[in-house]
Amino acid sequence: MLDFLKQLTDPQSIIQYGGLWLLLFVVFAETGLLVGFFLPGDSLIFISGLLCATKPQLLNTPFIPLILLLMFAAIIGNIFGYWFGNKVGAKLYTRKDSFLFKKQHLITTKAFYDTHGGKALILGRFLPIIRTFAPILAGVIKIDFKKFMLYNIIGAVAWIGSIASIAYFLGKQFPWIENYIGYIVIGLIVITTIPVLITYLKGKKK
């Protein structure tokens, strides 16, 4: 089980052993399931775009169909998160912390949402933890579903499209960059964690 969880959080293992379908499930889970906050969404999308350029046989899917499928998985994931938040609602704020759920994640997302409003659903796509809890929070506060879907689609297109396209371009222009995937993953984790940490510290101060 521990070995499986390790592979599930390693972008290269997900693509190498699970292929396209596990890739799509992880993107769905990170954006739609309460327990998906620990999954490596940014790194996974970047590496899938990079490998699509340097080792297309791994995913066996052309780049355009790949990003369209990833966008679809991200959109469906957010819809599920919205539905879950709409059904469970305020109960989440009284739920006890567990290994797979931290109430502080919801509070951090609320602080981010209070600052950016509906745009949090777009901006939050680029931030770990926030992208998992933003659609759930939208369901909790019962934001208009049509407005939610607009932000949902724009966010998914911007998130998947930008990261995957940059990776694909780099893979085509500089194939040797594949040898530095480990460093790239670490860099992405650091870059995307900083805004979440700032939001958390501001929320804690308040």
C-alpha cells in the first residue's frame, strides 16, 4: 500500500505505470475529491506535456487530444467538488481533522476566496490545495452554477493549456531537459507552494 501511494504521488510513475487513464483520474481526483489535495497536479501536467514531445510512445496520445482530455477531467472534477460541497455544506467546518482531511485547508481556501472572489476558481487552479477545495467551497456557499461553470471552464483551459503547452514546447526545443525532470518537479512544488503558504500565514494572522 505504501509503495502504491508513493507511485501515486510520483508524476513519472503515474505516467509510466498507469498511462493515460491513471493520468486523467489523478487530475480528476485532485480537482474533485476531498482527499486529492496531496496529488501532484502541476508536476503531472508538465511532465505529461514534456513526455508527449520527447517520448510520445509512453502516453500514445497526440498532444492536442491529450490536453483536451486533461481539460475535460479537470472540468468534471470541479463539478463533482461543487456537488459535494453543495450536499455536505457547513458540516465540513465541524468535521474533525483526519489524515485525509484538514479543516485548515478549507479555511485557507476561504481566505483566498474572500480576497479574489469568483476569480479564485480560476487562480486557484494554479495552486495546490486551493484547487482541490475551491470548487467544494463554491458548492458550500452555493455560488450560481452557471457562473461557477464559466470560471470552471476558463480555469481548466488556462491551467492545463499553459502548463502542458510550455512543457511540450520545451520538450520539442530542448529534448535534453527530460534528464532534469526531478529538479523541475521540485521547482514546481516550491513555486506553487509559496502563494498558498502566504495565504495560510495571512489567514492565521487574522
